[in-house]
Amino acid sequence: MEAISNFVNDINGLVWGLPMLVMILGVGLFLSIGLKLMPIMKLGAGFRLMWSGRARGDDDDGDIPPFQALMTALSATVGTGNIAGVATAVFLGGPGALFWMWLTALVGMATKYSEAVLAVRFREVDERGNHVGGPMYYIRNGLGSKWAWLGVLFAVFASIAAFGIGNTVQANSVADVLATNFNLPHWVTGVILMVLVGMVLIGGIKRIGQVASALVPFMAVSYVLIGLIVLAINANAIPDAISMVFSYAFSPAAAEGGFAGAAVWAAIRFGVARGIFSNEAGLGSAPIAHAAAQTKNPVKQGMVAMLGTFIDTIIVCSITGLVIITSGAWTSGETGAALTSLAFETGLPGFGNYVVAIALAIFAFTTIIGWSFYGERSIEFLFGVKAIVPYRVLWIIAIPVGATVNLGFIWLVADTLNAMMALPNLIALLLLSPVVFRLTREYFEKQKAAGYR
């Protein structure tokens, strides 16, 4: 087992090295500039579109309303990364890691927008009449047969990576936090999750969309509100916390208490890595959900999709990170979900740790059902619809297994597969960027001609 762990660790160091970080941020920056910062400038328009009648699906060209598509994508992104992932980034990279998470999100909005535009533009209808899309489809249909191997590569990585980032990591984190706070055995948590997920998966994407659109807004808003209460309690520490986030983003963080210290490179590496793990911009997962949206306009869905990155990282992750820093818990020596629990418990004694436990459990549950859809679409691309049922069976079985294995190795594998998924997608985004720019330009020219801003 040690040899396997060392091998995966070597691969992790390679795929998350400087070239990968430059590529993730570089592609996002390139798309942001090519779009003339549209995702940031049109953020308000995106929110209005999300809540408008049009965003709820006013045509039949798709399987679920665009709002549910966003919630399905958010169900897969708002998970342990927002609670345990942020804490891990701060523990390993210091407060400055939060700055690099923000930067990754700001440029990632353009990435997520572009992914959704291409997903809707190049999607297909499968033999069951469902709309299918994502990187594997826009690679094949947008770049042509000579690039088909790249789409296959993405689908292979995604179908396997889903078991890490979207299944076992989530189950393990929930089992840990429920065992700590409620003395619930790991195997019991695994079985409960397995049953609940199985009940949802029977209904396919429509059931997933319904469950996600009900749970995600409620839990995200509740978590943010409670986080704001903790920040209000720690209000005096907020200015210093913000100062540390910016100063330690560009200068080393010295050892303090249980914090071992961190170089600037650590802040950048873990900030970007955990940022991508959390919001998945550039990973290529979210466009699989957005391809199912009931819309005929790729740009509209792209504007809805880009909100996912903003909500996930700029709002939810920021709450977690600032609570950890203002509470002083970041120097305690704790890491992962335990660090976030300690931070909330410091602000809300006797109550805060339970908030984190419940939030993490619900976030992880929705992530598991969201990623099951990503894995299904990937395996369908490779082997056809006949492979979906066997994949679902393996997916459900993996949940209790993941709930009982070592967390450190799972994080390592998930982190490694993250990057391996991103590579084919980022290459495709660069090559297909002219399509995104053209569709965006044409849409806003029509909007301007019609008198809209």
C-alpha cells in the first residue's frame, strides 16, 4: 500500500506542478480577456437570468430547467471542498491560499461559462431521447474525428475520477465528521448514504435535478447565514484576517502554534488546487449537467453556469476560510473538516460543530448524486446506455467502502485525477475558444440591437 501511495504521490506532484497551475489560470485568464471580462461585468445579468422565467426552461429542447441544471452542477461542486478542502488549503498553504482560491474563481467564471456554452452548442440526443453533452462531446463534435481520442481520454478519467472526488471522498468525510460529533460508526453512515443515493438515482437526471434544486439552495443559504453570524461575533478580527489573506499570498507565512508555516508556493499550489477541487472550473464536469438544460441558447446557459463558480468559491468557500482565520483555529494544528468544526465551535460553543457536521453531510450527499450523473454520462459515451445500470451498481457499492477507508490516500487520488481530467478539457477550451467568442459576440450584438443592455 505504501508503494502505491508513493507512486500516486509522485504523479500528483507532476500533474499539479507549475505547468498545470499555469495552464489552469492561463486558460481562465485567456478566456476572460477574450470575453472582455464579460463573466464579471455581467454577473448581475446572470443572476437575473437565473431567476427569470426563461432560466426555468420555456422550451422543450432539453431535459431539465436551466435552474435545475445549475443546481445539479452546484450539488456536485458544493461539497467537502467547501468545508474540508478550504481548511486543508489554509492548513497547508496558510491564509494566503484563500487569495489564490479567489483568483482561481474569478478567472474560473470565464472557464465555466465557456464550458457550458460549448456543452449546449455541441450536445447530442442519445437513443433514450436524453440530451447528452460535456467535454467528450464538444471535443468530438467541435474538433472533429482527429481529436476524438482526447474526448475518450476525458471520459475515461472522468468515469474513474468520479469514484474519488464525487463518491469515496465525500462518503469518507461525512463518516469522519458524523463519527466525531454523533458517535455514528463509519459503516452505518456508509449504509445510510448508499440507500439514500440509490433512491435518487432510480429517477435519473430529472430526479437528481429536483432533489438538487430543493436541497442546495436551502443548505447553502443556511450555511452562509450561520457563517456570517460567526463572522459578526469575530468582527474585530476580520480586518487582520483580510490583511493576512493578501499579505501571505505573496510572502511566506511563519510557523505559529500548530501551524507549520508555508512558503508562497504552498499558498499558490494549495489555493489553486483546492479552488479547482471545490468549484471545478476547468475540470469539465459541470458542462455535463448544463448540457441537459432546457434551452436553445448556449450563451444564456453559459451565463447561468458561471454563477456556480461565484457561488461556490467567492461566497461559500470565503465564509469557511474567513471563519477559520478570524477564529484563530488555523494555528491549532487541526486540518480538514475537524479544523472547520473547531472554528465554528469557537464562535458558537456547543452548536458550531454540529452545524458543520450537518452541512457537510448534506453537501456531500448532493455531491455524490451530482457526480453519479457525470460518471454515468462519461461511461455512456464510452460504452453506450447499456453500461449505465452496471455503473450505478458499482457507484452505490463504492459509497460504504469509501466511508471506511483512509482519508489521506483518497484525497491524494482525487486530487491527482482532478488534474488528469482537466488536461483534455483545457486543451479543448483553448482550441474551441473562437466558437465561444463568436457566439458570445453575436448574442450581445442581438441584445444591443433589441435595446437590452
